[in-house]
Amino acid sequence: MITRTTPTSWPEVRHQVAIRRATVLAWWRGAKGEVITLFVFVWLVAATAFASFADRRDWETSAIAPLALGGVIAGAAIVAQAGYLLRPLRDPLGGRAVSTGEISIRPATPADSEAILATIDDVVASANGWDDNVLQVVRKEIRSGGHRGEYVIEDHTGLVVGTIRLDYLSPGPHQPAIGLWLGERGRGRGLATKALLAILVLAAEAGLERCYLGTDADNIAMRRAALAAGGDAISTHPHLLPNGATVSSVWFELLAPKH
Ligand SMILES: CC(C)(COP(=O)(O)OP(=O)(O)OC[C@H]1O[C@@H](n2cnc3c(N)ncnc32)[C@H](O)[C@@H]1OP(=O)(O)O)[C@@H](O)C(=O)NCCC(=O)NCCS
């Protein structure tokens, strides 16, 4: 059920904001080194310029000391704040792996890039709301081997059949949110339910009590898999996809097993 509308309701606007926030944070993740270096450089130039200006005016040349100290403190505050802000960007599952015999899920490595790319077909692209442009970006990211937080799903033969992840940045009302897809060779085998049960085991090991999953209300297979993994449908929201389409999404709450 896809409609192309300009978001007008509050939940839709929140989804847009969440997407923007994710985009900005993703940019910051990639650029924070450069930003901090630039900040330090600008600060040093400003401090030096101020000191020579102060010198010419017979001001205390020692003004450079508090300035430099201020710069160091501000720089440290930025780094500390960035660490705090970036906490949601870290993989909440902490890089663990789990195998149930029928499937296993483990953190993706650069060596998995081609296998992951092979799982992306039209069904996956359309379910994720990726148009050609987004698809190009996704493929480039995967090819570059930067699979932060991405886990591969392998069947019992070791074939990579799809990917699954848990993060705090998925656009949506409930976090941390599970996202997954299965390529053609993995679909229709009941593997989504098994992958969900497996990621819940990892979530429990990481100390999480509950996870969420949102899916298009029309995605019957995903809804059934979420229910089969013990999920409770808790809310329905309009959901903005990367291609600008808005779908009606159903959100499930899934409890991590208790140890
Ligand atoms: C959605 C997806 C993860 C489901 O995984 P799957 O393991 O292939 O799911 P299955 O095909 O085994 O279907 C799960 C259940 O739904 C049922 N089902 C599937 N399509 C159905 C339909 N159109 N009508 C009724 N039941 C349907 C299956 O019979 C199965 O039922 P069961 O639990 O009683 O055996 C997978 O199809 C996929 O990756 N699709 C593309 C990407 C995607 O949609 N990702 C999710 C985004 S939130």
C-alpha cells in the first residue's frame, strides 16, 4: 500500500526528522575526524592571530595561554559529546554471533560484500523503498566493505541468504529496531522467523530486553514471521521510505529471551 504524499501528520514529520537525523549522524560518523581537525586548526589560527593582535596593542601576550587552554577544553568537550551522541551509532549487539543449526547470524565483514550484494534483488529494493539512486548508494556502501552493525544470515550450508541488523537510528517510533532482508535463495523457507529468534538471542546477551520491528502493513510474510517469532503488534504508523513514498507500517514488539 504505497502512496506518494507530502507528509502532513505529526508521525510522518517525525519519520522525516528521524531520517534526517540518521543522515546527519551518518555524515558525522564519516567526517568527525576531519571536523575535529578543522576545529583545532581554526582554533589555533584564531589563538595565534589574537595573540599577535594583543601583542601589538600592548595587551597581555599571555592571553594565548587561556585561549589555548580554552581550545583544548572545548575540543575535549566536543570529543566527549561526540562519543555520547554517537553512542546510538555503535552496534548494540556488540559483534556477537549465534548459530541455531538451521541458520547462523554473524557480523558482516568486507569479505561478505559480494555475497550480500547478490541478495539484493527487485523484491528487496522495493520492500526497502530504494529507487535507483538509493540503490546505487547502498551498493556502493556495501562494496566499500563498511558493514557497521550489519549481520549476515547464513543457512545451514553456509550460504549467505540475507542480512539483519538492530539499530537505534531506523526511522520509526520504536527503537532499537530490527531490519532484515532475504535474497531470492533465502525467501519462502521460513528463515526470517529463525533469523529474528537468533537476533533476539544476541539482544538478550547484549542486555536488551525488547526490540522492535516495523514493516509495511502489506508485507504479509514479514508480519507472519514477526508474529511467529513471538512479536506483538503494538502500533501502526505512516512510514516514509527513502524513495519518498509513504506506507502504512505495523510495528511489533519482540521480547528478548530471558537467560
Ligand atoms: C519479508 C521476508 C523477510 C520474509 O521472510 P521469509 O522467511 O521468506 O518468509 P516466508 O516466505 O517463509 O513467509 C513467512 C510466513 O508468511 C506466509 N506468507 C508469505 N506470503 C504470504 C502471503 N502473501 N499470504 C499469506 N501468507 C503468506 C508464509 O506461508 C509463512 O507462513 P508460515 O509462518 O505459516 O510458514 C522476506 O520475504 C524478504 O526478505 N523480503 C524482501 C525484503 C523485506 O520485505 N524485508 C522486510 C522489510 S521490513
